[in-house]
Amino acid sequence: AAGAATAVRVAAAALLAGPVGHLAADGPAQPAVALAFGGLVALGECVRVTLPGDREHAPIGTAAALAYALLGPLRGLPTAHGVLQVVAVAGAGTLIGAAGAAAFRGVRGRVTTKGKASDCGRRPRGVPRAIGPTAAGSGYDRGAQRVLTVGFAAVLFQPLYNSGALDRLPLAGPAYGLFLAAVAALAGLWDAVLAAVLERSRSGLRFAAALEDQLRSLLSIGTAIVATGLLLSLLAGEVGLWALPLFCVPLLLAQTSFRRAAAVRATTGQTIETLARATEVAGYTTPGHARRVADTACALGRELGLGSRDLALLEYAALMHDIGQLSLVEPVPGGATALLPDAEQQRIARLGSEVIRRTGVPRQVWQQVARLADPCRLADGRPDASLPLAARIIRVANAHDDLLTAARRHGLPDPSGRLDVLQRLRLDRGGSYDPVVLDALARMGRRGRGAD
């Protein structure tokens, strides 16, 4: 994963170096057009937005760069910027915009911290840890991804346009628009593949899960970005550069809506973090139990190939899995629900699910909590296909922490304690605990990835 991500970054740097040198030596074709598109790319980079998954996007900048790659005639007059200039303008605009955004964040940080230690690089409160590393350190990756995507689109379109091949093909009117749409769609898919490679390197997700996340993103804001880039290139050909500010307004409004949705999501995360500590404050569970279970569950989820959205839901459910204990008259000794009879575990899970249901969290969260104490097999011995994977993961993670805490309380050191816990869990393999999840826990233990 790290090697593939490094290859992406090196390829982007190599691709950008030649065009920038060429542009500096020979000067740009149609400088005003290059400046307009490059300025819009830089502006879009400055006003990027953080979307679900803790990923930062610059929809306006990306749409402007794509539009420049697909730009043919401008107000009926031919253009001649070509592939090299497209890459150079997109890369320069991205670098300038990223530098401006970093400078603004630095000034704002110095103003707001008032001498306190900086929070730079820390995860914003309410953002799930399950997502992986924050996007703050991935600015170079975003730039590399954009350069390669825009270069890909330009290679598909600019040589055909500049050579006159498009004029010899029957691509007048709607056919020309369909051709541009096909190129833009291919560029969007290529961008999703690049993003999945980089995401796998950053967060440790499997490539299939990372690609699924990126394709889902492509179907949401990605579609708006690609469509806006396509429309900008077509409309600029008719009305000129006035199309740039005019037709970026819808995308700016969409970006504002996504920003508000991200703020709501952060508030939900804060509520969940607070609820998760309720059992600890009340003395029903040991300090840090909910967080340890959530960390182990998320590590298991990554091991089993879950994507970032499923990991976030898994983390929410794992954090609140013990809320039902608040209904007990007497706390369970040590908060270890894994040592209770199955019927009692199921009753606590159902009660907790009803409480969680009223907090407004996604439906999957309280459904996962409601089923986390259910056996893996039906009465006839067949696996229960209706039991969510997240519920099976949380049950193993919870039992792992309960038993490991008990082992440490009795003075059994690691790694002997972990091996003893794993052996005890395997005694009920296929009953209370899913064999697939137990195998994933064993692999994590051998690699030293288990949560403490």
C-alpha cells in the first residue's frame, strides 16, 4: 500500500515538473485564459470543505481544473493550451491555493489559541477515530491526485482537439457533449482509483473497501464536481470566461450544504462520545472500557475489509454498547457483561438499543447494539445470516476487553493474558463468537495490532 501511494506521488511530481519548466521557458498560450482558470483552481483550494470520512475536498478547484482540461473553443475561437499547459496551470493553482490556505489557518490558529498549545494535527472533536488519520496531513496527496486526474483528462481530450481529429469525427452538437461527458466520467473513475490507493496508505483500509468509499463519494459530490467541470468547459466555449464565476455558484451552494452536514455529523459524534462515558461516570463500567472496545472493534473492522462509512457506524455502536447497563439496579462486577448469561446480555443490549434509538443516530447503530448479544447460529445450527457483522465484531471486542481486564486484575501479564483470553473465546467459537471475527483477532494479535 505504501509503495503504491509513493508511486502516485512520484508520478505526479514527475508529471508536473516538465510542464512547469516548459511553461516557464516558453510562456503560456493565451495567458488571460490560463490565469483565469488557474486563479479559480487556487480559490477553490482555499475554500475546500471537509466531508464525511474526514476527507478534505476542493470541489470548485477540481471542477475548474477539469474544465480547463476539457476546454476546446472559447467563444467560438480555437484554443491551443494543450496537455502540458493544463497540467502546469492545475498544479500551480493547487500549490498556490494550498499555500494560501495553510497561511490562513496559521494566522487563525495564532489568533484563536491565544498562547495555548496548538491543536494542529489533532482530530476535531466528534470526528470518529475509525476513519483513520486526519486529512490535515494529506495536502500533498490531494495535489498529486488532482495533477494525475487532470493530466489523464487532458491526454484523452487535448491531442484530439488540437490535431483537428474531433473536427473530422461526427461530433457536432449533442454528440460533442456526450464525448466530453464520457471523458469526464473516465476521469472521475480514474480519480476514484487514485484516491483509493492513497486512502489505503493513510488509513490501512483494504483497497476494495477504500475504492467502494471513493465510488460512493463519486456518486455524491463527485458527480456534482464532474458535471460542473463539464458544463464550465461547454459554456465557456459559448459565453467566454464569464462562465467561470457564474456557473460555479451552484457548486458553491452544494459545498455549503455539505459543510453543514459535516457540522451536524460532528455534533452527533460529540453526543455519542458523551453518552459513551455515562456508564463509566455512573460506575457501571471500568474507565476507558468503551473506548478500548471501540478501538478493538474498528481494528477488527479494518482487518475484515469494512469501508470508512461502515467503520464509523461500527465505532458509534461500540462506544454505546453498554448503555443498557444503566437500567440495572446493581452494577455487574467490573462491568463485565461478557460473563453474564446470554439472556441477560440480550436484555441489556435491547434496553440500550431503545435508549440509543432516541438519540437520533443512524438506524444501523441501534440495530447493531440490539443484536450484539445474539448467538451466531440459529437453533438448527445454521449460521444466522441476519446477524450484522458489526454486532458480531462488537461482541468479540467487548468480551476481549472484559476478560483481558479481569486477567490483568488477577496479575496475569501480557502476552500471557492475551493468549489466555483468546483461548477462552475460542471455547465458544461458532456459538457466542463468530469464527471469522475470532480469526481476525488472532491475526491482529500476532501482528501486535490488538487494542490495550
